[in-house]
Amino acid sequence: MNQPDRSAEGRVRLVDVARAAGVSKTTVSDALNGSGRLPEATRDHVREVARRLGYRPNATARLLRAGRTRLLGLAAREYVETPWAYADLAYFAQLSSAASRAAMTHGYGVVLLPTTGPNDSWLDLPLDGVFVVDPIEDDKVVADFLAAGVPVVSDRRALAGTGSPWIDFDYGRAIREVLDHLAAVGARRVGAIAAAGTASYHQDSVATYRQWCQERGQEPLITCLNSPGLAKVLQAVETVLGDPDPPDALFVLVEVSPPLLLDMIRKQGRSVPDDLLLVCATEEPTAPFTEPPVSTLSFLPAETAEAAVDMLVDLIEGRPARSDGRLFRAVFHVRASALPEHD
């Protein structure tokens, strides 16, 4: 009897059952689904081989045939190769909470998808639709769900050419708004802390910062992190502030705790905003209440989550798309940390 040639993750596939049973994939599918015109002996043979091999039908495909599960998936793909609890960060915590609230108003629930695992483990989850946040370049999660017939909402790059509605920001415009403000209030050199990921936000933010520096003849002073973590962010800030030509303004493009950041800056002998202007791209609720209040760039997690859920439900329930996509504009909250004191 033919031996199964299993996938690299050890999963028994439909083709493995077909080879072991000596029949076609179509015959296996018909036998396991109770469809087609097959002799009962063939059906019994295929089912026995499938049981012996431990074959498990794709849950998403099976449940889609049976009907809706009323479950939506939420996948955050930032730092995808490093297992971590993204929901601990303020942006993702607020986004997932808003997505859950919006889904419940439509009678759906939300499932947080794993960031890592076997290449197609997410396809075993019985989902009616998926919202993929910060997809990485050539994201396999997006491609796999679309190939399985599961509706997906994500950014423009990930869904280009698919006809699916998208949610996105003009990241370059948002970053320039902050940098131009800092220059306008007197910043001579702006340092930055960013991430080295392949999500559009990271790539566009870093590229915009470097271009902005080039236009002004400023040598970029930037540290890009390969993994998340408050300690890593604070260490990167310490490194940037310790540069021989230190910045007089700092733009932190990754999530951070404003109170702890201010404390670390003070320990480095710097004062905000007296000799260091500060802006953070964060959704931390403490930012307006620190001393001084910290200026923030917000990417509207609640608003974007609600829009994405509405789009998904329209797709799932067969309603016409309200638009090809929605381009949101980030909100720059200018507070005392980015306003130099004047005599």
C-alpha cells in the first residue's frame, strides 16, 4: 500500500489519503462528504484509510459548506515570527475590543488568531471572515483565506487586485505631519525609534522619515527594533539620546508607556520639552495625563475596527460593498511635550 507523503508540519492531507487508498482526490472528497456516485465499498475503504491515517478535514471549508459559524477572525501580523501577546499593547487591545463590540451588534463573535504556527494552522478555525491587521509583505494568511473562499478585509497592499474592500492610512502623510510640526517649532535634529517589520506602517514610516531627513540635509538618527517589548524600546531611546550629536526632538513610532518613557528621559539628564521635544505613536490612555502631557499620533483603532467589521459582515451576508475601501487619516494630538516653552 502507498505510504502517505505528509506535509512538513505532519498534517495528513486529502492527497495523502488518496495515495494511500489508491484513488483520486475527487473520490476521497466525495467519499468523505457523502457526495458523488460511488460504490459503498469504495466509500467504506476511503473512510477507513482516512481514519487510520488520522485525516482531519479542513474545518473552515467544511463549515462553510454547512453554513455560517458567525465567527470573525482578527489577525495581527506585526512581529509575526515572534510569539507574543499583541493584545497587551494599547493599540491592539483597543482594536480587538472595538472589533468585538462591533461584531456583537451584528450577532457575530471574534476570534483572535495565532501570530505563528504551522503554515496553514489558521485554516482549521471555523471563520466566516477575517480582519488582518498590519499584514506582512506577501502575507500568506491573507492569501490562504482568500483561496479558501473566506472574506478578508485588510490594507490596500495586501488586497491589491483581489477586489476585496480595504482599510488603510496614508502613513507617509501622517509621519510628515509630525516631523513638519517639530521642525516648525524649532527642532534641529529629530531622532526616531521604529520597527524593522515588513508591514506597510513600518516600511512607510521609516522610508518617510529617511526621505524627510534627506530633504533637510539631516543625517537620520533612527533605531529599528526587530522585536517588541518595553525594555527594548527604552534601551533604543537611551541609545539615540546618547548619540554624539544628540537630537532635540524624538519621535517614537512604536507602542511605549509615556510615564516610563518620560522617567527614562529624565534619568538621561534631558528635560521634556525644555531641551527635548517628544511625540509618540501610541494609544496609551496615560499620555494626556503625564507631566508634561505627551503628544501622540493616533491611528484610530476603534474607528478602523468598526469599519472593518461592517465591511466583513456585508461581504458575508451578500450585501453590495459600500465602497472599494476606506482611507482614514491619523490624528495628531499636539500637547505640551511637543510645544517648546517660550519666555
